[in-house]
Amino acid sequence: MNKLLPHNNPLGPALGLAAFDSLRAEDEPWLSRGFVPPPHIEQISGDRSVIVFGGPGSGKTALNQFLKRLCLDRQGAPLRLVAEWTPSPLTIKQGLKGIETVRAQTNQVLDACVESILHFVAGYPDRFHNAPETAKESLAWFVKEYSQSDLSLRIEQLIEDEQPPGVEILKTLLTTKPRRVLPPGASPDKVAARLVRTLQTMEINGVWVLGNDDELEMWVDVDPDELIANLQNLFSTLPLFERANFSYKLLLPSWLEQRTLGVVQRIRLRQRIFPYYLNHWQPKNLHSLVNLRLSIATGQPNFTLNNLCTSPKLRSWLEWVGAASPREWLEQVKPLIEYYLANSCQQPINPATWEELRLANPPRLYLDDDRKHITVGARPIPLQELPAKAYEMLRFLYQQPSDQVTSREALYYHIYRNLDYIPQPGDTNYEGPAEYRGAIDTSLWRLRNAIEPDMVIEPDKKSRDLVLLVTVRGHGVKLNTRW
């Protein structure tokens, strides 16, 4: 009998392998069923501004979706206005500096609020109709004052795309000539306060400016120093919006943390804007995340790793290879659940089968030679654990075609002798295996001690299972990794 159960249960129908397929939150519309809150979720989801740093696979997109759900009631109607915004590289490309970038970013934020307001009044016209006339006029003024693009085009596009119930309101916003609510050049905090006050008359309790790092990751053509300066200006701008019920929730890549630490610490002293780190996931939280995802895949409540596999090494393997990355933990479990479902297993997978699956699906090894950075799965490898020759050996093997076996003599002549060929007996540069075998074996041993999970997890065990740097008896070694 297949373990996929379609019966009604608190987790919903079994998703099968789809629960582990993409491992990208944006491709998982069912994610709310499998969401496990990260550390500090109460503070992150409170009504104050936060900056959340996290690396790839740390759960930023899942957190983004969770925060959006918090802004809706049980029927899906808005409780807060969500203004989706990410800093634009245009402020750099246009050569803006200092206060000019602050002003440009402020305008971007308010324009994002305009977009969200248009969708809100289009979808919930009754709330607009039931508001006081002064609130309606204030909202019309805000939309016209802070739209950074052609308002008529935006409204026409919205009507064309969605045919919303509030079409007439959108047309009214476009044609009305509201009185000026605030003087030209009003400070951001006064604009934010007025917007919040206006929205409250329409049952919207505040604004969350929600920013993910997707666009930041695409700034490949922007000078990093200019990017950092731009973001520091941004962070310094945040206190300008220190008003109750107007908060930033910025989800940024972890590599920005150290580069912006000084300014983040300074604004933290204001006691309203706080930094958090998604890289601080604890193993117990990640175990819970994996177990919940397994239950969703099988349709069986309380289906855990113990039901999936009996290997006593599985947990320590996940904790080392997966480190603090939710995506990597799920990536490591994926071959197991795929095998389990494909074979309609009635019993947990045994240790021997897991060893075979591990060898066939090794963790990804990534080497960034420019930054001298090595990662196995999600685990950074400290370079102090890797002597120079062992690192050169890894770099050489990493550059070879996939699945290529490299002989020990090739390693010796390329790494130790800096030759691009292998001398033959009688050549001036020739050395016999007895002369170099010890040096090569020592470097291989040190390299394995740094990157092989089992060598780290079980350092005192004499015989270990190698999955990355494997020996092909009689031929040499190969780096058994995947992209």
C-alpha cells in the first residue's frame, strides 16, 4: 500500500514529492501548511521596524509570505496595508548622493504605498465609500501627490488586468482634484502619520513596508561600495518614519550584515528598529521543519525522520551538512523521501540503503576561489583547517570535468611540481610513486578531514563512508559533487 494518504487530516491531502520538489518558497503555494517560525518571530512580526539578514535558503521568502498573511484576516481581507518595496539601483545609476538618495528612497516607499492603496480601494470599495469625506479626499491627495509614474496608466492597467469591483472609485481618484492636505515638502514622518490616520477610517490598522532581497541579488553591475553607501543612507532614513503603525520589514542578504553593521547599531539605539539573523536557526527548529514537511508529503500526521530512516547517523549528518539552512536540511532529506515514496516503503529505510543514497546524492560543494570560500552543503569550511597544498588540490579537482577520475601522479605533478604534463620514466622531471605517494596521501587525508562530513562527525572511527572525495581503486580519486 502506498504511503500517500488522501484522507482528510489537519495537514490537508498528501503532497508526495511535491513537498520537497522546488524548495523555493515562491514556488510553494501550500507553504503555510508547512511553515515553521524562525527564531525571534514574535519580535519580527511585531509593530516595529526590523531588518532581517539571511543567506540563501535561510527562509527569507517563507518569512515574507508569513508576514503578508499576518496582514490579512481569516477571510483574506486586509488588516494592514502592505507596501512591497526593494531599494532600487537607480539611485546609484543616476549618481545621487547623500540626502538626494534619502529623498529618492522616500519617494520610492511612498510610491509603493500608492500601488497598494490602488489595489485596496479597487478590491474593497465599501471600505472607501463608508469612510468620512475628509479621509477620501486625503487618500486621493496622497495617491496623486506621491505616485512616481503616470497615475492614469497605472489605474488603466489595474482595471484591465483585474476588472476589480472598485473600478468607479479608481476613476474617481483619477479625475478628482483634492485639496492639498500637507504643505509641499512635508517631512516623511508627517506624511506617514497622515496616511496611517486616513487608512484607519477604512479599517486598515497601519502600514508595513515589506522588502525582500530578490532585486538586491541582481545588482551585479553596481559597484559594491556604492551599494553599501546607498543602503547605509537607507537605514539612516528609517527613523524618519518612526510613527506608530508605520513599520519596515526589510529582508536582506547576509553578506550585507558586516558591511552595514555600524549604521545598523546606531539606528538600533533608537529602540524601534532592530536587526535579526535567520542564520541562527537551531537544530530543534530545523528538525521540526523537516518532520512537518515529511508529514505533508506522506499525508500522515506525526510522520518524522524516525519513520523515514533508521540510520543513527542521519541526525548528526543533517546538523553538520545542513548547518543553519532550512533549504539544505530539506535538500538532504529529499533523496530519502523520494526513495520511500517511489518504493511504497512499509518500513523505514535502513542504514545501508541510506549510505547508497548519500553516495548517489552527495552534498553540493561550492568553491569561491576569489574569496577563498568553501561550502559543503550549507557548512562553511574554515580555511585554517586546510593546508595550502590541500586547498590547491581541491581547486584542481573542482575545475575538472564532472565525474573525471584524476590519478595520484597527475595530482603530484600539477600541484607539487607545477607541471602541466606527467613526465614518463627517463624524463628529467620524472619521480616514481614511492617518492610522492606519502605527500599526496597526506594532502588527501587533510582535505577529507576538512570537507567529508563523516570525517568530521566521526573523527575517531577508523573506517568511514566517503561521499565527496572518493577513491576509484587502481585509477585515482574523483570529486563526487554536484552543482
